[in-house]
Amino acid sequence: MFDRILKVMRDKICKRQYIMTIHAEEEMDNECLTIYDIERCILTGKITERQKDRITTEWKYRINGKTIAGGEVEVITKISPTGKLVIITVYVP
């Protein structure tokens, strides 16, 4: 259902056209994850939900995937108005 946007996100990861919010970096550290875990989640995972931000009305996407070690991780992302992939937050479900 979200194949097109997931392909765009994967292309952004491959081209290093993404940024992480400070919140995402803090959560990544709290969960003992690395940037490679986040990249793998996006490159091999699936979009499980699309949400509309109440304030900005932008679409956000929940991606469920695996870490390098095979653990489960979820990433919330969006495409910014400038075209970059924004990693909003990450967590272990």
C-alpha cells in the first residue's frame, strides 16, 4: 500500500539524504541502537501505519523492521518540505 513512499525513503537512506531529530538521537542512545540499525529498519522494514500530524498536517510513517542483530525496532519518519527524510523518533516495541 505504501510501496512508492517506502521506495522514496529507501533512496534517501542510500543517498544519505536524511536527518535525525535530537529526540531520535536521544532515543537511539537510550535503546542502545546505532545509525546502522535505523538504516536497516528503513531499508528492509515495512510501513505499518500512516499518521497525519495535527499541527503541520504532514504525513508521518511508522516503519517496523529489524536491527543489525535481528531485534525488532520501529522508526517514525516523514519527508520534509525540503525533500529530506526526517527520522522523528525510534524505539524498541
